[in-house]
Amino acid sequence: MSRELQDILRIVRRGPGPFALATLVGVDGASYRRPGARLLTDGRNLLRGSLSGGCLEGEILARGLEVLATGTPRLLRYDLRGDADLVWGSGSGCEGMLDILVEPVTGFPDWMGWIEEAWASRTTLRIRTDLSQEKLGMRSIPSYPGASVPGRREECFENFVAPIALWILGAGDDSRPLVRMAKELGWTVGLLDHRPAFARPERFPEAEAVLAGHPAATIPGLPLDDRSAVVLMTHHYLKDLEALRHLLPSGAGYLGLMGSRARGAKLLGELAAEGIRPDSRFHTPVGLDLGGQEPETLALAILAEVQAALAGRDATSLRNQPAPAGAP
């Protein structure tokens, strides 16, 4: 969801506005989108985001136009259970009670600035939104724990975490689709390579940082945290060994090494002799088994594994997962 919110904040900051912002603040039952989903409109067009599988967007655009005309936020409830879904759309999977806050946005609100600051500092931000009629839409940073409760419309809470930071060691051509696809996900991306001829910003215009230097000189300065992933694809044994000496003790949440099992085992054997051992963050060969060996399919496999690992998921098919509580 971070890419969607990043785009919404970018549009609002660019202006001129005013805009109407619709936020899904509560769900009782099943829903295509989860609380925190957003839709931004200027009263004429849907600029970014969605709240459902298509069954509510037209309705919300009409309500957004009313909110822009009055300047007053509204809290709306839609009952899409059973046959009611057919009234709004085509039975596209919205089968619950949805609470949606529609509010006017002029200028760049303080709470959006709070989110940008949290992302920049890579800290988690918790924001409380007042849903009472008297203070509808007012935001604050709570000093007490709280959680949204089904059926309660007085307040809701959202956690905003930093986008995943992907660091790629190796600036060869096979890194290009990895950079492009990670940016589509809203991640920040940096590259490192010991070869200055490869580590050139013009080769990776989407990346936030492109650094030239040996791993021992560059890795200690990286801001690696539990929302950071590092993928080694230098195809250079000694450079990978040098990098892992610094990465395995780091705070990165995910470490992936491209190459065969035999190559990975040999590297880990040398590191074990030095007293350095991996933990569950380390993945080699890197990526999920999706099939295909082209750079693009490998990039998809790597990014899918990173997403699952940092989300604490096991990357199995959804059809094999039990239905969430309350789902039909």
C-alpha cells in the first residue's frame, strides 16, 4: 500500500487542489481492500487509489464531489453483504460492512507531513483519526495504545511503516529489472559495485543511490534496519565473501545471495571458519521457485521472497490458507 499512499501524497503536494480523499477506516466482514486503502479525486477524475473491486468507486466519486462543494467531511457506511453487493456493482467481492471517511483536502495537511517525516527517518508512525461527528477527520499522534474495533465509529488507528529499502550489490545489467520492479512497489533502492564503470547513476536513473567502492568500505555506512533487504548479485566470489562478513552481523531484515547452492555452501563454510554464521534472514539461492531464468522472472522471484520474508509470511498459495475470521 505504500506506493499508493506515496503517489497520493505526491499529487496533493504538487497541488493545486482542492481534493477529496476517501479512506477505508473500518471493515466488518470480507472486503477486497483493507482499512487504510485510499482514493483521491479532484471532483472530476479518480486520480489515484481504490477502495473496492470496482463496486463503490463511482459512488465515492459522487460523494467526493459533494464534500468538495460543502467543505464538510462525511463518514459513510456501505452494507455490501450478500445481494446488496449487486446494487453497487457486479458482485465483485465486497461482502462486508465498509466505513469510509470522505474529506476535503486543501494545501498539504500536517498529518501527511508527519508520514513523510516518518518515512524519511525510517520510523514507524501511529496516527489516530477521530470519527466522532464533532471532530470528524481530525488527526493526532496518540500517546496511548489503541486499535480499531468493529462496529465502533469514534476513532481509528493506522500504523505507517517505512518503505522497504532494497540494496543491491552488483550493478550489472541483470540488476536493472530488479531496480525497476522494486520502484513500482514503492521501495527505495540503492546499488553498490566495486567497479566504477558499472556504478554510474545514469545506468540506474530510478535508484536513490548508486555507490562505487569495495564492500568493506561501503557497507558499514549503509542505514540497514529491519525494513532493509540486501541482495548480493556481484557474481564475484571474493566480493561476496567480503560483503557477507559485514552483512551477516548487520541489522538488515533480509539477506539474499544469488548463485548455486554449492557456491553458497562454500561461502558459508569459509565464514563459519571465521566464527560468522547466518540466521533465518539469510537466503541462498535467492528468490522463490517461480520458474524461468530470465532477469525479469528472477527479479520477480527475488522481490516476492523479500516481501514475504519482511511481512513474516511463508509465501504459500492463498488457496491453501485458511479463511480469515468473519470471511464468508
